[in-house]
Amino acid sequence: MPWASFNRVIQLYIYDRELRSILLDAIERIEVALRCRIVYEYCHRHGTNWYEDGSLFLREHSKFIKLAEKELRNSKETFIQHYVTKYTNPINPPAWMAMEVLSFGQLSTMFKNLKTNDAKKAVAKHFGVSHGILESWMEHLVYIRNLCAHHSRVWNRTMTITPTIPNNTAFRWISLAPSRSDKIYTTLCITAYLLERVTHNAPFYGKLNTLTKRFAKVNLHASGFPKDWQNDLFWKRLYIPVTHRIRSLYFVARSTIVKRLPVQ
């Protein structure tokens, strides 16, 4: 392939590795926020051990309880061991402990299996989307998180678990549609949107902006980025730390001075 070069391969590898690192950090914050919100809303409405109530679930509640109890038995967490040695009623610890031993994937599956009620709607409302959209986004972020954790390529991957694009959101959403919804750009939009519900000063967009400036020759279209994506008000309204603004300016200036090999 005459267009290929070792330098291109190295640049793409570094770009993809750093993109995965940015996503992992962001998804961690989102996972913690989702876990906390689910526990908060359900405990207030259905008691401390609501996860033991089969009437709240659509199906296979007994299977879920067996899974949860297995995770609790195998847990080496100090707070779980303390509960087991000190308390006998109820046998299982409260949800704010039990949910901590579930993986993000298990949490996503559980949330999807919960019946639609006031608690589930309240969780979704907190993040400014419907519960159906939130279920889809959680499942997708679990998939992306696993790709990143196992060092799989994401920048031009066609995603096998695609998220639902919302028609309406309570807060600002993208106005420029992704060139393809099954690419990582959709994930980045979802991540940025949810992080805004978690904290208004997350460095996520600053990191992403710096990365795209640093690797200006990377083909963003292969990642589903629409043309002029940074002019979308969704992105323009997001917080960028001063340090990342400076870094972005540096990489823009450097790209105009140093002649670099194009990267596809």
C-alpha cells in the first residue's frame, strides 16, 4: 500500500490509545454518578433493600439475586465484611453497599430489567433523557468501556452495540448529526452530555479538543465526526480548562510550522 507508512501507524496508535484513556476516565465518572443516582432514587422510594423486591423487576429476579449474592459472598471489600460480621437482619446489606460490588455491565443489565416506575423515571430525568434512552446509553458505554479496557481500537471501529439517538433531551444536545451513528463520535457526544449532568467543569472536552489539534491529520470522518463539528453549539458551550486551551493553541501553531506526514 503506497499510502501507508510506519509513522502513520505510530501516530494512529498513539491517537487511539490516548482517546481510549480519555474515554475511560470519563466513563468512570459517569458510572459512579449512575450508580449513586439509581441507589438514591430507589432507596428513597422502595427502602434500603429494594433490589430484593421481585415486584420491581420485569423478569428473572431470582437469577439476579443469585448473582448479587454471589458477588457479595466473594467480595473482599471491608464494608461488606464488616456488615456480614456485625449485622444479621436483613441478611443482605443495603443497596448502597450491594450495588458497589456489581460491575458496570451488571448494573446496566439490572437497570434495564427494572420496571418503569417513578424511581426509574427520576433516574432518567436527572440525566435529562427518557429511561429508554438511558438504558441504551448505559449498555453502549459498558461496551465502549470494555473495548477501552482491553486496548481495542476505537477511532474508526464500527460499533456492534449502537446507542439510540434521542429526539428530545432536557439539556442541550448536538445539532449536527454524526456522519455515522455507529462510530465513536456518537459515544463522545453521549459522554460529554452525561458528564455535564455530573459536573460542569469536567476536563473531557478540553482533552478531546487538545487531542484533535495534536493529531490534526487523523481522519476524523472515519470516527463519525461531522464537518465543522466544533462549531456545534453543543461543543462550543462546554468547559475547556485554561491549560488545554494553551495546549490546543500550541499544537495548532506547531502544525502550521512543522511539515508532518498525513495520517489516514
